[in-house]
Amino acid sequence: MAIINNDKYTQRINWHLSKYPDKRSAVMPLLYIAQEEYGWVSPEGINEVAQLCDMDPTQVKSIAGFYTMYSEKPKGKYWLQVCNDLACALRGADEFHHDLLHHLGIEEGGTTDDGLFTVEHVMCLAACDKAPMLQCNFHFMENLDMAKMKAWIEEKRAELEKENS
Ligand code: FES
């Protein structure tokens, strides 16, 4: 569904647009909204944000492409960004990342067949003392181990099953 003329987002969109004298300044928060709706920064989302900000879609796309917080390809419902930068690697993040991919049966950057989980590694997220850690849809999950992850994954799969039943 579109973000323009969508009651779910109208208030937030207007609030962001009203904060700045130039609509273009709202491009980044509006890209987050588009990503929230589509699960990634899709061509539809780019066009809508461009329309809202009075910008050319090419300009909006170049902004989305510059920042790692925006995904330019479809992701699973849960976008798991595992930090395996040096400090986390010293606390077992590489093994954790490897084991997580193995458990989900995907490659780095891949998404599970049920569309629930995408895993990719990222650089320091500034929670080095809480490794292994990851960012799930921009929320930190810290002091992880595979037992905790497996339980969490099962919980999310059960929720999906319930939604679909
Ligand atoms: S090195 Fe992973 S959060 Fe800093």
C-alpha cells in the first residue's frame, strides 16, 4: 500500500514536512516511512517520497543509496544486522554470525524462504561491550548466544503461523 493518502502515515508525514522550511529536508525520515511500509526502499517508495519532498526521484534514490540504514532490496520481516567488527569479533561475533546463518540456512545477506529473516553483517554499532549483538529493525538485541537466538526465532515463526492460521 502507498504511504501517500494512507491514514497510517498521514500524521507522521505531515509532522516531518512541517518541521522544515524546505520540504526536501524531510527526505530521510520519509524514506524511513517508505521502508517501513514496503520493507525496503522500493521504486514506489522512492517516487512517493520524491513527490512529497518536491524532488526528482533520482535525487531521492541517490540519498537512499548512500546510507546503510536504507535497504535497496527486499528484506525479511526481521532485518538482522550482526556486528562482527573487531571488538565484537573478540567476543565471538564471527562464530555467532556464522552459526546464525547456518541455523537459518541462508548465506550472508540472504533471506529465509518464509520471508521472516534477513541476516547481514555490519560494522560497529557502538554496543561493543554487549557482543554478540545485532540490530533487528533498528532495535538492539545484546549479549546474545545461539540458544537465545533459536528461542527468539521460534517465537517469531510461531507468531507468523498464528497470523496465517
Ligand atoms: S564492534 Fe560491534 S558494536 Fe562495536
